[in-house]
Amino acid sequence: MKTLRNTLRAKAQRGSVLLIGVLIISSLAALGLVVVFNAYEEVSSSGNYKTSMQGYYLGEAGLSSPLAQAAQNQEVFLSFLQHNGFMVRMGDIASPFWDSSSRGSFGPEYARDDGAVFVSYFSEPTDSTSIPGYSTSGFCFRKYTVTSDGFLGVDLVDPEDPKTITHSSIRRFVAHVYLGPFACGL
């Protein structure tokens, strides 16, 4: 009788060890899945952040680049604005503004002509005789409201074709800009 009990007890103990082993392995597997999921989320978030910042810089470039052109030659730039309906596109400033090759500024995901662009809209100018910090004697300035939109990866997406799904970012900047000085009355 004692031998039968000892045999049953030994088998029960081995079953307990097996059960504890299975629970430990299951717990480690669940922990591993959590770690893998968190790593995936981190990689995804960093990609989203990169795309967001690239859109931000495109919008910022859409504001500063036309103004740099205006500073070089205001009369030519103002004539250009009037001729183009007070709109400036990235290609109007410089066609190769950024390297749009697959190894270029934005990477292979946006390696095409429309993958990264900015468009800036200038309001109709209003004349002003004074701006803060400048003498008011005989000079005028033209005030514009500039709205710059930076577009990164804006595409038509086909939900049936995973190759068309991309990250995208759209950023907008708005600023009031004074160009001048000009002789008043021009």
C-alpha cells in the first residue's frame, strides 16, 4: 500500500513540475510578445515622427524660400507673384530644391516629383508707411499674409493595394510679411 501511495505521490509531483514549467514558459512567451509589440510601436512612432518633421520643414521652407527670393530682387519677385496669381510652388524657387532620388532627402518612400512639395500663397499686398523699427520718412512697405503648405507623401491611396499606402504629412505656416522699402507712390 505504501508503495502504491509513493508511486502516486511521485507521479503527482512530476505533474506539478510539468504544470509549473508550462506556466513559466507561457508567462515568458507572453512577456516576449509584449516586448516585441512595444518595439514595433517604437519603430512605427519614430517613422511617424520623422515624416511629421519632414512635413514641418517643407512648410517652413515654403515660407522662408520665397522670402529669400524676394530679398534678392524685390521688383522681379513682385512681378513673378502677380504673374502667377500670388502663388509660389517649390519648383518655382528651384527645381532641385531637395534631392528626390531614392537615396535623397526624403528616402525611397517619397522618391518622385510630387512626393515632397510646398505651395505658398501670398495675399494681395496692402501698402504701409510704417513698420516697427524702421524710419517712416519717404518709404513704404508692402504687407502680405503668406500661407505656406508643406505636403509630404500626399497620394491617392488604393486600400486594396498595400504598395500605395504611405505615411504622409501636411503642415501649414501663416505669417505676415513686409517687403520693402519702396519709394512711396510706386
